[in-house]
Amino acid sequence: MTTFTARPPQEKKLSLFDRIRLQGGFLPYALVLPTILLILIIAIYPMLDSIRLSFLDNPLLEHPAFIWFRNYTASLRDDVFQQAFLTTIIFMIGSVTLESIIGLGIALLINKTFPGRGLVRAAILVPWAFPTVVSAQMWLLMYNDQTGIMTYILRFLHLLGPSDSLIGSYWGVIAACLITDVWKTTPFMALLLLAGLQVIPAELYEAADVDGASRWQRFWRITLPMLKGAFLIALLFRALDAIRVFDIFYVFGQRSVPSLATFASQKLLSPIGSDFSQGVAVSVVIFLLGVIISLIFLSFMREGTRQQR
Amino acid sequence: MDTEQRQFLDDILSGMRSGRITRRTFLERATLLGLTSTSALSLLEACGGSASGANTLVWQSENDTSNTYGKLTEAFNTTVGKKNNIAVVWRQGPNSTDDLLTRYTTTLRARGTSIDILSLDVVYPAQFAANAWIQPLDKFWTPEERKNYLQSPLQACTYQGKLWAAPFRTDIGLLYYRSDLLSHPPKTWEELSNVARTLQPQTKYGFVWQGAQYEGLVCNFAEVLHSYGGAVLDTKDPTNIKVNDARGRAALSTMVNWVGTISPDAVITYQEQQSLDVFKSGDALFMRNWPFAIAISNDAKQSRIPRQFEIGALPAGDKEGTGHSTIGGWNLAINAFLPEERARAAWEFIKYMLSPEAQKIAALEATFTVTLASIYGDADVLKQHPEFARFKPILEQSQPRPVSPKYTAVSNAIQKHIFRALKHQVTPVEALANLETELNNIINPR
Amino acid sequence: MAVQKQVLMPTHMHVEETTKTTKEWNWGVFGRYLAVILIVFVSLAPLYWTFMTSVKEGLELSAAPPTLFPRTFSLENYQHVLTTPTFLLALRNSAIVAGATTLLSLFFGIFCSYAIARTNFIGKPLVLSCVLSVNMFPFIAMVGPLYILFTGPFYVYNTYLALIIPDLVITLPLTIWFLASFFRDLPADLEEAARTDGASRLQALWYVVVPLTAPGVFAAAILSFIAVWNDFLFGLVLTADEQAKPVTVAITQFSSEHTIAYGELAAAAIIVTLPLVLLVLFLQRRIVSGLTAGAVKG
């Protein structure tokens, strides 16, 4: 990238067209257009419409009234919403942490050749490929207080009472959701991180070997920094998925331990109009939470690229 | 024209005839097919509007794994339907009522007409009526004709003096008890408690029911509450909240005392399947469940106690009272956004489903507890399902859950507070006081 | 990281060879094998449990305590599932929708990622935020407007398109962000070399960049396919019958209002999962090795 050492004497104001041409022409727009168009129509429009709906009292009426933030304040005052919010944050932190550590471990492990490596890669894909609707029910069966294998394991470890079930208590439900989610989603992280590991050039490691670096140094100085881009993106997407967690809380927590998304959907599928607009408001809260998380992650990513220069 | 094009043409023709696509859409698609615009126009004219041509209606039902609904639809199409030029398409429903409700609310909020006849859970008619999503059936079905049908489901479908859905089949809460250990069912809850405590060592648990925080909990609570003579809302004045009185407190205390004593701690995670699993493994003395559990518990391939149990009415609060089962069940309603013609055609189908022939088939083949009262005395039905004889007196004493245009919110509030009491997080007194406050906010908002 | 700039091109994908001293060999490899066995066990144990649930007969299914090795064996659940016509049709629907969506997602996604990674056009941050924002919104709030759209102006209700379009939108964000980071980390020298040889930008993209980032492309493809395969909500609301209903919705119909058909659910899960995993296993070897072989040539 060339840098001008001195400003040209006449600063001609560049038109938009010139600026576009300088930065790659219209090709980028052509490449990006189909995607953006699709996203605008299918996702952005409903999102904006939802924000509008959240300001109404009852969208089913002919002329609904604008009550602005009343839906939001009503939700914030609702103790079930508060619990759902807390539950979701706890779940997100727990699942993201566990999945990234274990996922990274798995990726590092299977990045080396060893006999049976292909089979291991296929095996770890199983939890992720397992249809969500069924895996939730199968795990529910495993947590069943009478016939569930997990219940027996936990009773054996004296972690559970004789006629109790893991999903009978608040923290039990969170634990159950974390166990099932870690089982299901760690392959997602592992796969992304593995791909990231595989494009690290071997020359870097060879150069480090020549310099006499230890394994820990190789990991810390080469692997992690090179992996940073893929890792942060995987983390970001995982975190955004975690705040929208629905299936496992729907099956394990039901109404008693809701996540933000199950709480929202409960209101959203209610025929009562005012409940519906409250549900939309909660969806917007999830969205805002996502925005905050994204901003945090993006600042980490920008830091990374700044360091690279 | 090859078969695919023929199929496409058929589709758009039927779509247009049934009113599902507009004339404009029909023309667009017909020209897409390769017809010139003039030939498409003349085709349009030939088919006409809604005056002539077969009416194809869509019936969205709840989940039916026995395919009896398919058979009934078929029977209608070949008899009454053929005569009146009506064809009904049956859509199998998802097994979760929440998923079905998602489908309904999405469609009806958009004023969609992709569903003509809806099967509504017994707690929906008042709410759907309040939103003007379904149309009243009084002009089709006179009160005289209704006399032959069970009154409790009809009561549940009535809102503001009008009937909004036709009860097709109902469901009642029953007390299942081990007849090899007991000779007769208990008459009061206290008796049940005592018997359970005594005999519990022979099974594993005394009484299993549905205590999870979901709609089923409202059924269980309503049954105990009604058996003490209490009620959630005053039936004559639904804005009057009556749950927080002495009877309510007695009922809730009874339930709370079961958890951890005659019922396992995990009973607060049980829905119908889990409680049935315990009972049919022989691990419970009593169970509260719907009639579907009878066949399963008698099936030697699935149950350890075939023929070793009986069903009876639910106990009462005290010696003078009677037990009151909560009714479940499904009712047929007509989409409010249909034009007059289609609504009339839809009623033809509903009328068929209410007829003695259809009700008998449903009772015989699917063991549905139908709503036509005479079925419970029918010889053929009783031969195949002798337990139907027991149902009649129970049905007569059954009561619906509170009927309210805001039932979803009411139910959520009941679930939340009763569940907290069951988990011993609050006392029954506190729980009912909180429930009353919340119900007040819902039903009588400031 | 100055080291990165000096590297002209990776000569081969980084896969470590296990050449260590004998002492390290014992501990390192032993520990590694132990970890691998543990991982495989944890991944597959629920699958084994599901398989067992699908072949146990009714009574044993509700045995307390549960049996680890089935004493009864019956294939009637599989029989029931496979002879249900709606299930097989739904399986076909899911396969078609997932396949089509994955291909389209890769197609649009690769173009979009390339533009984002290699150029600095005006409005790029806006595009990136738009794409990312899709993942911040709970889908349940999107189905209402989608239903209205697909039964109104753009009538594709109950067709494959009704599923492909929203599924595209849910797979694109990860594909784009992920591939953009891969493309960005790839040194530009190779493309420049190709372009000076006369290739257009797009040709450089498809013949140079994509093969070099093959692991990333493949990962994005698998994840997209499985995400679409697992979708339930859009299938529930935007389809009506076997014409377009996906297998996730069809599976729920074995249960009824009050009962959960554990045996059939388990059988259906096995039928749905195993071929998927085998397919991925097969494709993995073919595609990744094929693409990386192309890249090795100087």
C-alpha cells in the first residue's frame, strides 16, 4: 500500500463515483448485493417491524395505541423475565467457556495424524448432526427420575436424592442444559477451530523448531495468535446462539426455568394481543443483548488486527 | 400438455375455485404455464367464481396417531361431501399443543385462510372468540340439537352467550388405582392420603399426578379445587376472582402435602407420560391421568400391571362433596375470515363429525371419549370399550377450567404460583394471595 | 506478526507428524490416545443409548433401573418409522432443502466474503453489521412476517422455496464471517500472481483462493447443512404437508398429545443421523483432499 508523502497541491474533491472506482469498483457491490437483498427482506424487515410492534399495546386491534416503552418496563418489572435474563446470561457464559476450552482441546488433538483420525472426526460430528428435536427428548429420557441413566449416575455419585430428578431444581436444570448443550455444540467449535488450525502454515512451526521453541511456546506464540481470527468468530457466533437458546430450555426447563427465548416465545404464541407485543419486546431485548455482545467481540477483533500491523 | 403441467394447472384451478388464490394470481400462473392471456381468461371465466365448482376445505386437527381422522374425512368426502360438492383435506397436527397454537396464531394474526376448520383445545374458544378469529355457530346449530351432547364441553365453548366451537371429543381426569391392592377407590382426598401412606411400601409411591409447571398442572389443581367446592373465577361473573378463599387454601395445602410424602419429589417434573411410566411399571398405587392411559396400562407389551388396575371418579374434598374431573378435549371451529359460502360448507363437515355415525366410529376405532351422550350407552361401543360405562357419571360431574378471554395469561399465572407452592418456595396462603393479585391485574387491568 | 508477511505460500496444510523422542512418545501419545478415547466415548454414548432405546421392547424401556445392554431386541420401531410414508417423504424434503441451501449459501457466501476480505468498499461496515445482526434476533419473532410474505405477495407457502429462503438467511452469516476471516488471512501474493497471468478477479477467487481455504469452506458447508437439517420452526409454520415438510416436523408426529413415542423417536433419530455422518465422512476425504491436492502445485 503506497502512502503519499505530500498532499497534492490541488485537493480535488473526489465524487462518490470516483471514490467507488478507487476502492475496487462496482464489483464488490455486485458480489454483495444478492446476500444483502435477501437479508434485508427476510431478516431486517421483520426485525424493524418487530421493533415497531413492540411499541404497541395490542397489534390485533384495528388502531393499536403507541405505548412506547411500556412493554419494556413491564417486562423488566416481571420477576419471571428477570430470572430468564439471569438464566440466559449464566448459560451463555457457562456454555461458551466450556465449549471453547473443550473444543480447542479436541481440535488440537485431532489435528495430528494418527490411525483412526478420520473415524474420530466422524464420531465427534455425531452430537452436532443429531436432530435437535430428538436429542432434547433423548436427554430428557436420560434425566428421567425413574428410568434415566444420568439420574442413576448422579445418584451413584450421591449428587441426587432417591426420588428426585436433576431437572427438578433450578440449578439442576441449568446443569442439565449445560451438559446437553456442551455435548451437542462442542463439535461446532471444534470443527471451526480445526479448520483454523489447518490453515496455519507449517513453515511457522518449522521455523520455531529451528529456533528451539518448546511445545508450550509453539502453542502460545504461534497457534493461538494465528487462530485468533477463527476463534473469536466462533466464540462470537456461539455467544449469539447461546443468548437465543430455546430447544433445551423448552424441554428441560419448560415454564419453570425459562430462558429469554422460551419466555419470549411463550408470550409470542399467546392469542392475547398484549402478551404478543410483550413477547416482541423481549425479542428486541435479546437483539439488543446481541448487539452489546457483538460490540464487545468486535473491539477484541479490531485490537487483534491493529496488533498485526 | 404433459402430466406435470396438467398437475400445475389442476393446482391453480383448485386454488382459485377454493378462493385460496386471487383471480390475478391465477392469471399470472396460467400465463406462466404457457397459456396465452386470452385462453387463461376464458379458462377463468369457465371456472367462474365461488358459485360453482368443488369447494376444497382444509381441516387442521390436533395430532392423531390412529389415523381415525383420515378415515372420517374420507367417509365424509365420499358421502355427504360428494353430494354437496365439498372436499375436505385433513392436515395432521404436531403432537405439541404449543406447536399447534403457533400455527394457529401465525395464520390468524395474518387473517390467513389457509385453514378453514380448526380443532381447538377446550381452553382456546373464548380467547379466539375475543380476537374475532373464529365465528359463532349459533346460526348453524340450534340449542335444541345441542341437547344430546355433553354439557360441560359445550359450556367451555360458550363465551358471551354464543357458541364458538362444536365439541367433538372430550377428555376427563380419572383416578387410576391398583385393584389388586385395593378393593374400592377412596371417596375423599384424606382417605386417599391415608390409604397411600399405609400401602405405599408395597408399591414404591402412593400417588402420581402431573405437577410440572405446564397446562396439566392447571387441570390437576382445578380438580382438587373444584372437589373442595372452590373455583378460580366465579362462573357467573368471570371478573370475580374466588381462588383465594378457605376452600382454595384447603385444596392447595392438600396438594402441597403430597409432594415428598405419598408422591415422589420429582412429581413436580411429571407430565402425563412420566406419571404413566411410573404407574404402569407398578410403582404407584394411585395415578391421576386421562383415559388414554387405560389402553396402554392394559397392554402387556408395555405395562407390568395389565388388568390389575381400575378407574374411578376423583375423590372429593369432604364426605358430602363429589369429585369433579377437569375436561380436556378438542372442538371444531370455523375460521372467521371465510366468506359465507365456505363457512357454510365448513359447517357441513362439522355437522357430519357430530353425527352419530362419525361419533361412533371415533369411539370404536380411536377410543375417543366423544361428546354425543348416547354413545356411552351404545351396545357396540360398550362391548369393545367397557370402561365407557364408567365414564358417564364422571362426565356428568366434570367441570371445565376457568373460561376466560385471557385464559393463556390466567393459566400462566395459576401455573406459576401453584408450582412455587408445590416446591415449598412459598406457603399455600402466600401463593394464593399472590395468584389473586396477579389474576386481578390480568382480568381487571387498571 | 512479521513472520506472516514473509511466507509466500503454505507448501502444505499444517498437520503435525508424530516424531518425538521415546520418552515423550510414551506419555504424550498415551495421554493423547486416552483423551481421544474419552472424547469418542462421550460423543457416542448418547447415540448408543438412543440405539438401545430404539430396539428395546416396551416393558424394558421403562425399566427402573435402566438396563445397559438390551435384553430384548425388536426392530418394530424401525419398521413403523420406515413404513410411514410421511416420514420418508419428509426425509427427502429435508435432504433437498439442506443440500440446495448449502450450495446456495456457499455460492453467495463466498462471493460476499471475498468482497469483504479483499476490498474496502464504501458501506462495508454496514454490510457486515447487517449480516451479523441476523444472528442476534430470535427466529420465533421472524416467522410471523415470513408467513404473511409467503402466503401473500410471494406465494411459496408449502414449497421448498419457503424453507430455502429463510434457511439461507440463517446460514449466510456464519459462512460469510468465517470465510471472510480465512480469505483475509490468506496472503494476497498468490492471487496477484494468478491475475498477472491473466485471470480475472473471479477466476482468481475460484481457482486459487477457495482451494487454499478448503478446510474453511468445507467446515462452513457442513455446519450450514446441519443447521438447515436441524431447523424446526420454519418447517412448522411455513409448510403444511408432505410436499415440503422437513423431517424435524415429521418426527414429532409419532408422539401424541399426552404420550412421547420414545421408541419411534429413537429409531427416527438413528435413521436421520447415521447416514448424515457417513455422508460427511465420505465427502470429507474426497473434497478436502481433492482441493488441497490442487493447491500443492507451485
